Amino acid sequence: MNFDQSIPTRASEILISKICHDLVSPVGAVNNGIEFLSEMGAEGLEDGLGLIQHSARQSSVRLQLFRMCYGAGGSDAKVTGKAIYETFMNYIEGTKCSLQWDLMNDIPDDDMKAGFMKTLLNLMVLAQESMPKGGVVHVTMQDRNMIVTGRGDMIKPKEGSLEAFNGNMDVEDLTPKSIHGYITKAYSDLFGFEVGDTVTSADIILTLEF
């Protein structure tokens, strides 16, 4: 499957559906907190504000991730490794997933082409989504390759996500579960990067050549 400069309408529809689905819970919880305050008054102030603050932060960090993964902002060549590290760390806060980031002093930010950090972040999310019971996303660099490894108690990529990632799924067959794999491949092709995957029962290894 070859990608051009545009994302097919069907893929855009599925991506928007995924984004809306992922935001429904935290945004709805903000509304629940407001309703709780209106019903309980001063007695529910602490609990209501806590719910609102927690849910508002979840909404904010998810929007930031989506902006970097899918929006124009993440395509800028000025996006740094530090920026995607912080974005991903905020996204997995409070989950069973952790990040092992071995690039603090090695990632050559100044040498990266536009879209590199976006593609790397998308690979990190793809690894995280492949560990339904949680685990560790490990990011390291070997020669001219970034290696993103997901290790957890269960490696189970979302249905169709790797097929879409490998270009083996028609646009008409995309679902919210497979759209992230498709978009990751679309951006890697658009920006001229080679990506690959290896999956075992113990881990998922995603590579990004630059």
C-alpha cells in the first residue's frame, strides 16, 4: 500500500472516531464532577474538584498526544526528543505502563528530518497499545536505528493494527483499533523513514531507520 500526501477520507473518519472515543471518558468525567458539585454543594467541594482536576488533566494530556501524533504540530523539525518524552510520560501517567528512555544524551535532535519525532512517538504509542496488561516501553538507539521495544505480561497488538502498519489492510477495512497502525505507516512513508516490526510472546520490537 502506498501513501501520498493526503490521508484518505475513510481513514480520516476512523481517526476522528478514535480521538473522540478516547476523549469521551475524561471529558464526560469533568461534566460529572460539575454535576456532583451542583448536587452536593459545599459538602462535595473537595471530591468534586478532585474529579474535575483529574479529568481535565487527562483530557489535556490526551489532546497533547493526539496533536503530536496526528496533527501538524508534531511534524515540525524543531520537535525535540525531550518534547515527545514528556508527552508520552504524561500520557501513561497513572497506567500500568512505564517508559525506559535511553536517549537523554544520545538523540541527535539537530540532525533529524521533519516528522522523525512524530513517527517515533507513534511507534511508542503502538508499542504501548500492544500491551493490554501494561509493561515497559523501552526506547534506545543502535547505529542509524531507533528501537522501540514493548515488554509486558501479555503482548497482544490491537486487532488489525500490525496488518495496517505493514500496509496489508485496505482503507475500507480500517477500524478504530487498527487506525493508529495505519497512520503510523502513513507518516513514516510521507517523511521517508523505514519502519519495521517483530512480535513474539514476550515483546514487540518496532524499528525506525533514519
